[in-house]
Amino acid sequence: MKKFLWWGISLYFSISLQVAAFAQSNLSNISFNQPLKYRIDYIDPRFELTKEQFIQIGKEAAEIWQKETGKTYFIYDSQAELTINLVLDNQQATQNERKNSINELLKQQEEWKEKNKAILLFKQQIDQETSLLNKEKENLKCKFEQYQKDVSLFNQGNYGQFTQSSLNKRQAELSQLSLELQTKFSQHSNKIEMLNRQIKQINQQQNLLNQSIEQFNLSTTSGSKTFHKGLFSQNQIQIYGFTSFDDLRLTLAHEFGHALGLKHTDDPKSLMYPLLREQDIHNFKLTNSDLDLLATLYGSNDENH
């Protein structure tokens, strides 16, 4: 009877995360007594973001400054001089390609898991069938042994319990049962071969997937770790990339801060920290560092906002 192949199942999927950096902008030298007006100017179509969506995100970014201060610092105006542009640069394009690669690898991983689950179920069925066949084989062996004892008694002249006809009938029945059991074992052996082929195939797929993941990890770790997501200069805010709407909202709010004339802080959880890393992008609130920075420039002009 054929033996099962042993196989190992393991996947290692590590994705290096890029640290997003805000470029230090040319600080605004505007001294305004009214909210700063801005407008959306250009959106690279490769971002697949509508102008209406970007306008809404811009309003939410402006609200970050308003919620903790109670003052309106920014207003959307289609005729404003301050423009916001969403520009896809090479690094963001590379990041998008990596994101697509991640999605493809995750898809392949899920397909692998489903195939592996089916193989494990098939192996369980074969294990159960193996147990039943072995029991049936042992039972038939006992019947043959008893038949041999009865034949021996008959040959010794003990005719009371047996006849030639009954022994011949039992022999025929046992031979038929033996043939049927051989057929079952042959079919069972074919199933084992099929299982082993599937195991070999899924192991090959696993190796290819692990190689793809390893290549992806190498390409990610060897790339630049710093990604300048946005820049304010003169009357323009340039946004170069984002990973989610929450990410875009916080990036734009950061550049709004530069438009107000604010510099960077050294608080990693603050909005005006130069790296987007430790901030709570899903439910962000201005930190004391941000408010102190704002008060330094506009504390004496609070009544104008």
C-alpha cells in the first residue's frame, strides 16, 4: 500500500512600509485678516479621484484646523489664488505598482489557502477510507483463517459440521470478497497517487509564491524609505500621492499649515511633524504642539479668524 507524502505548509509575507515625509515648504509670508481661500486646480486622472471627492476631502482637511480652535482658517473658492494640485510622480507610480503587487500576492495566497484546505479535506477522507479498508482486510483474514481450520477438520474426517458443498461455497464467497477488496485497495491507491500529485503541485505553487514574496520584499526594502507626499510653495499646494482618503486628508491639512506660515514641529504625533508615521490618520485632532505653533504666529490675531 502506498504511503502518503509529507509536506510542509508555510508562508512568510512581510511588506515593508514606506515612511511618508512632508517636504519642507517655502513658508507663506501672507498675513491675512480673513480665511485663506483655496481651490482645486488639477487632478492627475491616474489617481481615479473626482474633483467633487477632492473638494470634500479638502473641506475635511480644513475642518481639522477649525475643530480644535473654533476658527475658520480656510474656505473653498473656485476663483482663489491658492491652488491645490494632485500630481502623480514616479515614486507614487512605483508605490501604486507595489500596491497592485501586494493585492495580487494576497489573491494568490488566498487561492493557495483554499486549495490547501481542499487537499487537507481529501487527505482526511483517504485516512478514514484507509482505516475502513484495513478493518475490512483484517475481517476477511479472520474469515480465511477460520475457513482453513474448518477445511483442516473436514480433511481429518470430521464431517458432522461441514460438507464438501458448503466448504466450496464458502471458498467461492471468500474468493469473491478477496477480489472486491483488491479492487477497493487498487482504487484507494489511485486516490493516494492523486493526493500526492496535488500535494506536489501545491508545494510548487507555495515555493513560487514564497519566491514572489521574497522578491517583492527585496524590491521594497531596497527602495527609498522617504516619500515626499506634499509641498507648499508660493500660491500652490502640490500633493504627490496618498494611500487612502484619510492619508490624503492629513497630508492636505499639513500643507494647509504651511500655507498659514507654520514650520515643522518635533512632535511625531502632531500634524506639522515632517513625517506621516505616528499620527492617528483616522480620527486626527490637532496636538498641543500644533496649537502652540499656531498661537505663536496668530495668537495676537485670533479675533480676525
